[in-house]
Amino acid sequence: MCGNLACGKLDDNHDFKRCSDCRSRYYCSPECQVSDWRCGGHRQTCDTLYSRRCDTMYINAEDRAFMRVLLNHDYAEKQHEIALDELEWMHDHPSETPYMFFDYDEGKLELYFESPEDAPEEFAQELSDSITSRSGRRLHLMSVYAGDEVDPEVWILPLAAERTGLARGLRLLADSIPPDTDWKEIKPAYASKVQDLLNGGVPESRAR
């Protein structure tokens, strides 16, 4: 998948060019590489990606590229269900916005919502900064089985299939729900509101 999230093109790996510094980000064109460097945050993360690549070499670049595509596919297939579950999490955690932890350790996706404060120390600040960034696009964690007697490999990455600003829209919706409301009772009513957000709509509380 092209590392420029505004593009997100899928193609055979050999048709992409790789960043010569971190060697962890792939692009379908020089224009996409420049765009990601200037506007997508790669300028700020390239050095960090390089150091992590040197420390975690259990899974090769091709397999990592495949897992990113699989992750985006799985998220896109279940994004409405996931967004509703996230809204419930936000309702239970006032004023907090989570990151998503995509766990593939057992071979299939298990998804958790967690506060950046509870994230592994090496990722906590990046996750927190991404939630408050102007871009409106969060970073998330992905865990993959790395072999017997080896700890699962954890990557931090943006999710191309996630709509920009979705977390902020969900936070606004959650803040509009009275604290003592039974989530099970209101979930059907908020299903359509969440779908509106996924379609690019604006929460009612913000629209007013």
C-alpha cells in the first residue's frame, strides 16, 4: 500500500519505491513520497522508523506491507461496527479519545480500544500527539506473532481506511450523551449518527 495516506494505492510490492532512509515506507510515485514527507508526517517519523527497523527484524518488509493491507481491509469491512464500539468506549471514558490496538497474535484480528496513557512507553507520546494533531488522523498499534520464543512484534502506524477526523466526531457525539444513559438502549439510535460520520457528516452538536 502506498505510504501516502491521501493515495492508498494497492499494487504489487515491486512496483513501489521505498524510502531510502527508514526503508519502511513505500510509495507508488515520487509525488506521493514528497506529499507524505511534507504533509503526511513522514518527516517527523522517518528517523524513529529507521531505529525500530534496526531493532525488530523478525518480519521482513514484504510481510509488513502485506499486514498493513490486511489491517486496512479488515478495518474497512467492519468500520461501522468498530466505530459504534468506540463510541461506547468514549461514553464510558469521558473526555478521553483512544487509539486502537489491532492484535493478530492468534492469526485473526482482535481489536481493543486503549488510552494512550496505558500504551507501551515507547509509543505513548506519539499516540497521544496524533490524537490532538491538526490532521485529525490517529496512529494505532498493530501486534503480530513473530515466531516461537519471540515476543510479538508491535508496530505503530496510521490507518489509511480510517476517515480523517472520525475520532473527533465520535468524541463530540459521546459528549452529547447524558452520563447516566444506558448504552444498550441508545445504541440503535446512534447507529445512523455513526454512519453519517463515516459518510463525512458533522455531529449535530458541532453543526449547531
